[in-house]
Amino acid sequence: MALSARNQLPGTVEDVRLGDIMAHVVVRVGQSIVESVITRTSAEELKLKKGDSVRVVVKSTEVMIQKD
């Protein structure tokens, strides 16, 4: 599927917690963890489970950068 968003990060699903309406998805991207809340329906349609290879797509009006 073609997608115009440029901020695509390959990762691996670490955890999926299904709620009544929403799902909390934890993805490992390199040494980092990215967490997302999506609809339960979307998580079920994607059949997300631990170990799945996914792409985290970040589409935002603001991205903050901190220098250590």
C-alpha cells in the first residue's frame, strides 16, 4: 500500500492490550518504544499480536527534538 507520510519507522509489536473500544499497542523501534492507542476494531482487523513486524507512521503538526 502506498502512503504519502514520510515518517515511517519499522518495528516489532511488543504488546497489544484490547479494551472495550480502544487498543493500546506497544511497538519496539530499535532501542525505543512507541506506544499508540487505536480503535479495537482496527487492531482486530490488522490481527495485531506480539512479534508482528509493523511500521509506525507518524503524522503530526508538531514533532519535538531534545538534545542530550
